[in-house]
Amino acid sequence: MRVLVCGGAGYIGSNMTAMLAREGHQPVVFDNLSKGHREAVPNVQFVLGDFGDFNFTLEVLQKYSIEAVMHFAAFIEVGESVQEPLRYYENNVSKTRTLLAAMEKAGVSKFVFSSTAAVYGMPDTIPITEDVVKVPINPYGETKWVVERMCHFLCQTGRMRYAALRYFNACGACGNGTIGEDHHPESHLIPLIIQAAMGRRENIKIFGTDYPTDDGTCVRDYIHIEDLCKAHLLALKKLDNNTELVYNLGNGTGYSVRQVIDTICKVSGKDFEVVETDRRPGDPPVLTADASKARAELGWTTDYPELQTIIESAWKFHNDHPNGYED
Ligand code: UFG
């Protein structure tokens, strides 16, 4: 299938592009390189541009006879979204509306959307199922939820079919460690701890040690990037016979910030300074997935559920790219 990968130079998009190509699809990467890295894109068609530009996006969809769109291009930082909500609404909502309008005009109906566990806010029941009430507690989660609703209503018109995949904490690097996580500035826990272990950062800060969890630090469900991408392929296939799909993607096991730090100490064999600081605004205490729906309906299985395996792959990527990607 000819798949437009919006944000295909980013962390998840570039891994997805590699997997699509490996599986015999024809991905076309569409990225403005505001966050992504050209170097992360495998040897496939690359288009430099912005999905917020209706005319250009329409041209790209038509030129490459695109049959489906996978949309990874978004601002993703919870803390930043709290500080700058309008930028998040502009990039994540307004521009996605433009992308959907271009798809509608071009007659491209299949859409696989990167959503997030942040749509749930602070749910009462853990692990989280898809039908839990959505009350996002930060602009990031809200913008993703708005797009899901937009897709839902567009789907009702019969002019689109979509899969919203709600990621828990995506992490790790692809099998050979060549495609991994490199954000500027970095804000995600695992790469930050690895930087501390490599001596590229003075210390790692724990944001909050008074959460109602076993060790007082936040608990998250870490899911390997390859497992995450695998679910996208299955969802894309299932869109042949379905119009609206929504799945949580996580392992269902929670690890605290302290457990992640300990695992990275073990994998790296390095010691580094850990500083306890205040909570980061917008962080829910615990997010773990009930992903049984994806397992049952997509036949999705995870190959790398162990935190240590995930971290080993990330550690390899960071050691192979000590300063991140070059462009
Ligand atoms: N954390 C620290 N110190 C740091 C960085 C993070 O203690 O230096 C903590 C955070 O407070 C949080 C946990 O580590 O409790 C994980 O933080 P990340 O920033 O790595 O990830 P988030 O859980 O905030 O968000 C990630 C993705 C979102 C996604 C969400 C869903 O970035 O896109 O997971 O669970 F929505």
C-alpha cells in the first residue's frame, strides 16, 4: 500500500517507515523537519513540507497516489503544552484538520492516528480500558482527544475510516539500534536517564516523590517502539473491513520512575546523580494500559515486553549516536 507517513522523520514515524518498507509497503515520508531528522528516514521517498499547507498536502497525496495516511506529526510534550497551549492547538488540531480536509478532497479515506494515553487524564480505574471517560488534564492530551472526535464525526459521514491508537510510553530503538529517540530538547524519561548515564547530563531529576504509588514516583507503561509499530500495520489492514477502530497500546505493566532509573543503572553499569524535585504540572500518577482489545481484535502480540530489553535497545542507540542524529 502507498502510505503517506506524516512526521516520518520523527521518532515513531521513522521506525514506522522502516517497518512499512520492510513489509513491502511503499511509504512516502512527509515531514517539515521542525523536530525530526532526515538521517532517521530510511531510503524511501521523502517530501519536505508541512501538513498544515492544504494545497501542498493535496498535491502530495495526488502525486504519489496515496492510499492511506499515518499521522505522527505532533507536538508531544506534556509540560510544554501546559505552558503554551495555543501552539499545541495550532499544530496538533488546526493543522490536522487541514490534513484531513486535503485527504477528503483527494479521496484518501484511510487514516491511522497517533493518539495517546493522555486522553484519559487521571482515570479512576487502572489498568485503563478504551471506554473509560476521557478527561484530559493537559492541553497535549486534549488536542489528541479533539482530533479523535474530529475523526469520529468525519467517519460518520462515510467519507473516512480511521484507527486511533492510544500509545502509552513509547520507547526503545529498532532491532539493530539504528533508529531511536532523539528529541531537542529531550524531555522523555528514558533518553534523559541514558544521557545522565553517559555523562552527557549532570544528573537526572525525579519529578515528584510524593505520588500515591509504591515508591512515591510516577508509574508508566513502557512499550517498545517495534511492538507499537507492529500494531499500526495490523490496524491498517483491519481498516479494509472496518471504519472506526480505537485501541490502547501498552504492555499493561507499570514501572515507576525509580524502577526505570535502577534498570538503566543495571544495563549501563554506570552510576549517576539522582535529584528529587517537585512534581511536573500535568503528570498523572499512574498510567497503565488494558490492551486486551488490541490483542483480541488485531491479534497483536508484543515481542519486547521487558523493561530491561527495551532499555538495552535504547542504550545501544544512544551509544551508537552519542550526540544524537547529525541532522
Ligand atoms: N520524569 C522525571 N524526570 C524527567 C523526565 C520525566 O521524573 O526528567 C517523569 C515524568 O514526570 C513522568 C515519567 O517520568 O512521570 C515519564 O515522563 P515522560 O516525559 O517520559 O513521558 P510522559 O508520561 O509524560 O508522556 C509520554 C509521552 C506522551 C504520552 C504519554 C502517555 O511523551 O506523548 O507518555 O503516557 F501521551
